[in-house]
Amino acid sequence: MNHLRPVDKLVVDIAIDNLSDSYSSKPRHVSPEFNNVIEAGAEEISGCTLCCAQLGLALVLTAYIGKRRYKLLFDVGGGISP
């Protein structure tokens, strides 16, 4: 059985951080997020409606132990709207 060992260095890269990005280009078949917000009844886009994308959180963890490097993708997926 392997035992846990301390790492020399840990690098955390954020791949997705649940932020809405209205400026990214999208394919024609994808509806922009803000259109969905307005269709759902929002009369203005401000405050808490700006973070409604529920994109989730994805981190790429890189652990260094000696001369070895280990990578792990930590992805929790999208959230559920309340």
C-alpha cells in the first residue's frame, strides 16, 4: 500500500471559475446566456443575475515531488439553480 507523501510544490490552475463571459464567441446554435436570463423574466441584468451561468468549478492541480510531476483535473461540473 502506498503512503501519502508531502509535495514539494503545488500549482493550482483555474480552468473554469463559474463566471459568466458574455464576450466569448459562440457557435450560431448556442444561445448567449443573457438571452436566456431575459427570456426567464429578468427585467434587467445586474447584481445576482450576472452569475447565473452555473458553469461550475474546474481546477488543474500539478503536484511536484522531487523530479516527478503529477496532474489532477478537479471538476465539479455545473451547479443547480436555487
